[in-house]
Amino acid sequence: MLELRALSAGYGRAQILFELSLEAKPGEVVVLLGRNGAGKSTTLKTVMGLLRTRAGEVRFDGQRIDRLPPYRIARLGLGYVPEDRRIFTDLSVMENLEVGRQEPRAGAPHWTPERLFALFPNLGRMPERLGGRMSGGEQQMLTIARTLMGNPRAVLLDEPSEGLAPVIVDQMAQTILALKKEGLCVLLCEQNLRFAHLVGDRAYVVEKGHVRYAGTMAELEKNDAVREQYLSV
Ligand SMILES: Nc1ncnc2c1ncn2[C@@H]1O[C@H](COP(=O)(O)OP(=O)(O)OP(=O)(O)O)[C@@H](O)[C@H]1O
Ligand SMILES: [Mg+2]
């Protein structure tokens, strides 16, 4: 469903991604792992068209999207949750959700605030709460919920577990598994290997913009060499 072929991208004169290839299918959770500065966020930004592809291709459902502007990519049903939680602090939970609303989309789950409140019970208990008065974890949940209001077929999540208390991390993992069950394609960046193991089917390990390892999460768990070389701090 989502396919990156030999993708190269960067900022100004700095090349950050080098012929990076990966794929993710519907109902699959794929984790992009790597240390600080490896190029994880840059990969997601390039897929979303926020950064120009210099070489290679990005395909979504077979269609090339690497020359499309971000809003058109989003309208094809690709949801994106960036690393900074861009909720509207002066709007309530319900109003934040309304901002994300798009028409129902064929082949994608149709989300309503009611359905999202079942998935995120915390949010359901505070529909009138202003975004600015929520905890970091609650804001993170709201950002994801707002993205789901666009009824995406695939979602890109940039470090969804970052800064969350351990109990909230587990809730976040359950949420991602629920999305997988709905048939969504999920591509997420992570530094937290434990979280990656909770949710991931397959992993790509990135270092300096190169894919150094690709395999199942279970295989990675057994591969001490890769973990030590590219992931341990
Ligand atoms: N806007 C930018 N302009 C120039 N260089 C950037 C910009 N954003 C990121 N970089 C550089 O690109 C490289 C990859 O950054 P990226 O944000 O993709 O890393 P990451 O894997 O997401 O790391 P982290 O785990 O810290 O979020 C880094 O060397 C970073 O300094
Ligand atoms: Mg990042």
C-alpha cells in the first residue's frame, strides 16, 4: 500500500536519506527505528510531500505521490501525526476533532467522535476540555484522534510513545493495535524498542539515512548485533 523506492532527500545542500526503500501493507504496523538524527522524521516528512524527493519514488496504492503537494497526499487518505503535537490549544477536544473531519473514504474505517471516544476513553471524559489544558499524553492522543477524523487508509506516526508515562505508553500501544485491526496501514518512527515490540510486525533500522536492517520484529529481537550496533545508546 505504501512503498518507498530508493528514496533520497535532504535539507538544502545536506543529503539526509540515501536510496531508502521500504514498504508497508494494509493491516500491518511497520516501525522505523534508529538513533537521534538517523533520518526517521525526515522519511515521514518526505512521504508527506513536506520535503522534496530528490531521487526515487513514493507510491501509495500504486500511485506515485512524490510530486504531489502535501494537501493532495493527505486527501488520498494518508494521515500524518508529526512529532510536535499540533493541537489547537484554544479549541476544545470536540472542536479539535471537527477540524480534522473529512468525508468517509472507500476502503477506510469511518471515524466519528463517538467511535474515537471508545478508542480513547480519556478524551471521551473531557470533550469540552481546551487543548491547552490537557496533559502531554492526552494531547498526543488527541492529535492521533484528529488525524483519524480524516478517515485515512494509512497513518504515519512520528514517535507516538515519546514523553508518555509507562501506563499511557501501553494505552498507546493498544490504540495502534486497534488501528491495525481496522485494517489501517501504520508506519511509525520510534526510538523506544520496547514500544516497537509491543506494536510492530516488521522493522527497518535506519542509520545516517541508510536502511541497515529489515526484518520482522521477532527476528530483530533475536539479533543482538543489529540492536547493539544501530540502536543502543
Ligand atoms: N529542517 C532541517 N534543516 C536541516 N537539517 C535538518 C532539518 N531537520 C532535520 N535535519 C537533520 O537531518 C538529520 C535527520 O533528522 P531527523 O529529524 O530525520 O532524525 P530522526 O531520526 O527523526 O531523529 P530523532 O530521533 O531525534 O527525532 C539530522 O542530522 C538533522 O540534524
Ligand atoms: Mg524524529
